[in-house]
Amino acid sequence: MIDNLGYKKNLFILPFDHRSSFIKLFGFTNPDLSTVEKETITHAKEIIYEAFKRAVSDESPRLSSRRTQPSASVPKEQAAILIDEEYGDKIIRDAKNCGYNVILTTEKSGQKEFAFEYGDGFAVHIEKYKPSFVKALIHYNPNDDPLSKMRQQQKLEILSNYCHENSYKFLLEILVSPTELQLKEVDGNNNLYDNGARPNLTAKAMEELQNANVEPDIWKIEGMEKEDSYKIVTLQARKERDNVGIVILGRAENPDKVERWIKSGNKIKGIIGFAVGRTIFWEPLTGYKNGKIEEEKAIEIISNNFLHFYHVFTDNN
């Protein structure tokens, strides 16, 4: 087993590494963006980053235990941004200079099958910034095409090995979307799939990846309604890997649903935080884009939304 595998500290992530989503938000139709269009996306991400900074405090929590009274702000050592190089170069450099935790994404955006954004040169781009964490996103269902799964496993093993050999913590986001047959079995009801089949499928996907020598320090998983569902995936994530952590992602769902997911998981051993992005920033960014609110108001709302989910996780924990 890998030495020092895992991450046990609380981790509250504001992810805005999305690329395809931002292109759609601003209605850009030509895949070859102009300089002005790229700057528009970059500025939107700078708004989110400013909101992150306002929500984060340099003060450390009074105790190391997660079961302590949370501060009014997110403690700096427990906060992180998840960002891409394409639109986030200046943000990454500033965050590193300010001592924030930076998670750098590695995947090409909008792909059904995992591919490195920069191909075989992925390591050069990691070394360019030396982030605290390196992230990959995959769409992976145990019933997917075996050849596709194998290709993803091979690429992720390379990334996993690279991270551990070079002292980067590896964060793997896994989206377990239903196959056509799985969806048919629940009469097309996604909620039935989420609450019934997905927890076990997620655990099986984790096991397959672990058996392929893909060893995340942190798994980023889709939210679940029941504590027992989280227990299924945490048992697999931490099987012979006691220090591995899990963060709950928001999947762009409405705030009430994300709040339920967090409350269902925040007391489960091994669940260390969340990674909620579009649920936090999409509506205020859209309002700003449409001229309904000023930039300052968008920053304020995003910052308050991030703080809200931090308190949902930590209050009465």
C-alpha cells in the first residue's frame, strides 16, 4: 500500500474548473473563443475567487477535532479552490501566493471518457503550479463498456502513480450515471436510481479502480439521501485504506437537495467535507451576466452561499 495515502482534515472546496459550462452560460457558440470571450470567462471565475477569499479566514479552528464550534468564516487550512489552467492561470498564481489550497484539474472538459487536457504533457502543467491537490473527473459505471473502462483505468493509474511519487494528493471525482438498462429498470426515474442502485454501483466502481491501482487520497462522490448509502461507499473507499477521505459534490442540484445530502453524510466517518460549485455560484453569475445584479452583489451572494454550506456541514457535527 502507498505510504501516507489519504487525507483526513476537513476540506471545503469551491470548484469552478468548469469550462464547457461557462461557454454555455455566456452563449458562446464558436468553439474557438475570441480573446474577448476568453476574458469574459476568466473574469467570471475571478468573481468566484473573490467570493471565496471573502468567505475564508486566516484564523485556524480552535481545536483540531472536526467536532468543534465552527468559526464564522471557513478556516483557511480547510478551504480550497478547484480550478483549471485555461481560464485560471492568474487565479492559481494569486492563490498560491496567498497560501490557499489549490486543486488543479487535469481532464479535458466535456468528455464522456477521461482524457488528459494536455495529453502526455500533463505532468509539465502540474509542475508549473505545484498545487496542493491534483484532480481528475471520470464518468464510470461498472456496467459500462469494458474497453472504455480499461482505457480510463490505465490513464488514471498513470496519474495516481505520478501524484504519489511526487507528493501531490490525488482527488478523483466519479460520476456514476445510469446505463440505459439501469434506468429502464427504475422506469426512467432518476431519483429511484440515485437512492437505490447508485450507492452500490459507486462502491463497485471504486473497487474496480482500486484493483486497477488507482488510489485516490480523496474521492469526490455524488450526494446521497441516506446515511446507510454513504456508509456503503465509505467502507469501500477506506477498505485497507483507513485515512482516505470523501467529499460530497453538489452536481448543480438545488440548494435544498444539496443541504440534505450534506446533512446525511456529515457525521459519517471518512466524509471530510464537500465540493459544491454551480449550486453556489450559477444563479448569481447568471444574474450578473444578465445585468440584473452588480458584480459586488454577485460576489456577496456567492460568498454567503459558500459559507452557508460550510455551516450546514459543521454545525452540530
